[in-house]
Amino acid sequence: MRPSTSVRRWVTRGSVAAFASVGLAVGVMAGAGSAQASAGHHSAVVNPYSPAYHHSYRHGAVPTIAQQGKMNAWSAAHHSKASLLAFGGGIDGIGVTDGTEKVYLVFYSGKWGTETPSGCNGLTSTCTFSGDAKGMAPRLQEFFKGLGTNSEAWSTVMTQYCQGVSVGATSCPSTNTQHVAYPTGGATLAGVWYDSRKEPFTASGHNLGVQAVSAAAHFGNTTAASNRDAQYVIVSGTGKNPDGWLTNGFCAWHDYNGDTTLSGGAVTSPYGDISFTNLPYIPDAGSSCGQNFVNSNGPLDGVTIVEGHEYAETITDQNPAGGWTDSSGAENGDKCAWITPGTPGGSHDLTLSTGSFAVQTTWSNNGSHCAG
């Protein structure tokens, strides 16, 4: 275990070799909606072990640890190399989250049991659920409530990315006013909704997108402007199998409603583009999705490692893949997934005002390394 340090000190250029085999793509190119992006540097996933292979809507898919090993072995055998992230031009004018990040946690399905307090919004109190034996729900809430506190450097890495630059650009000038924003301390969590309606056992990407659009309506975000910096995390209850995660080698992924490659098809939204994450009940996967990955007694390590991965990718590639990806389609979280703690660029504990949380590092173009 080790706490976060300054982005400039976290890892040196010489660490690239240490994680090059890990920094390989599981992100993909989107061809969805009325895209303003050029295909440019983006390419479809070619690694047959990637959860996104032939499932292009699984942007930034976090592979299980075992699946990551298979991906790494294939990439090493085929001489795959890491590359810098480059800007994709935006889709519907959206590349990155350049305003105050707003994360809405949507607890989906009756599997969560009874909510306490009833009608909890997550802001004035922490929502707990009788069906959440592992405590995933409060862990997520406290993580997002803490981002941007204690001058944490993890979030700083993402602020180097922007929109308003040319397609294929690999850096953002300091004069650019559309950089990813540093989160306002304690304000990233924008709300919690418990929708106890029955969730399909294996919800499709379309089902999850519909749920995200419903959540936008629930929170009163009924204009494109109100959803411009928002993301909806659809958190399935224990025992559910959203998009077949239990057998498809992934822990989570993100996308937006307009992606025509979504399983089940794109989702119509009267409220502008809706960014959402498919976040299954991570404790169900045990060590495959990060249990005890950073801490010897860290049963919820994977919860914040996986969701932190998707959050970081959403704010740098909000409408995939119009934001920042590398030549193989990998996003900033993909390039640093499941690096062993205590090694350069490895996962570690992030100390916030709300507690200590396991996170992975994310890719920094500025130094060509995993940082945070």
C-alpha cells in the first residue's frame, strides 16, 4: 500500500517498460449518433481476449484480472506497443467533461432491498440498503463525496485533457479553456436514486441506456445543457448479470445513449446525450474484479478501482470515442489497469476527507506514464 503523491513524482518516464504490457487497449471506436468526430486515429479492438472484441459499445471495459493477463500475453506475442492518447474530435460536440463533474448513482433492481433512510438522495445522508451485505453502495457515495478534497493529485491527471483542439492532437495548450475540470471538493456526487423496479437478469446495453435516460428525468435533468457534464452510474444489485458480465470477462464499461452498436440498439433521449456506466455488483466477482488488490483486508478495493477507472474515462471520453483514446482505442484508464501495487504506476490507496480508497492510476500524456 502507498498513498497518492504528486503527479510529477508518482512515476518516471523510465517506468513505461514496467507497465507497457498492461497498457494495452480494451477501449473501442464508436460510430454512433450524429457524430462530429472523424474516425481519425481510432481503430477497432483487435485483441481477441478483450471484452470489447466484437462488442464495440463496451468502451473502457475493465477486464477481470485473469482476462487482463490473457490480453497482455496476446499483445506481447503480437508486439503491440503503447501510444499517446489523441483527441477524437467530439461526438455531438462532446469530447470531455469540461464543467463541474456530476455523478448520479442509480441503484437498479429490487435486489438492493430496503433503503435507509427512505427516499435518500445521498447528499444530506448516506444511503444504505438491506440487500447490500458487502456495503458497496455507501462505499461509492463516500468515494465521490471525497474527490477533490485533501488536494488529491489523482484527479489532477485528467485535467490535462481537453476539447477544442484538432483531431489527432496529443496535448492541450494552456490557453485552452475547455480542459477537464478538477472536481470541486465534496460536490462530485450529485444524487442517488433507488429504482426498485425489477431489472432483467441480463440487462442489455439498451436496457441500461434506457435506465440512464429515466434517471435523467428523475433528477430533473431534462435539457441537453443539464446533462452536458453528467454521468449516470447504473449499479446493478447482487446476483444480476448486466450484459453478461459474469461470463464475459469484464467488471464494468461505459458508453452513451446514442451509440448504435449498443446491444439492443441505441436509446432515444429527449434530454440530450446521456453518458452512463454499466457497474455490476462488483463484490460478486471477488478477487477477479479487485477484492484485496491493494489492501490485504480490502474486500471493497475493487469497487473504487473499477468505478474510478470508468469515472476517469467518462470525463476524458464522455461520448466515446470522441474524446481521448490511443491508436488501439484504449482510454486513459485502460492503459493502467491492474498494475501491481508497489510497482511503478501501480494501484494504491487515495486518502480523501471521506476515507481511504483503492484506485488505479490513469495515463498521463504529459509524461508518457501512468500517474495519480
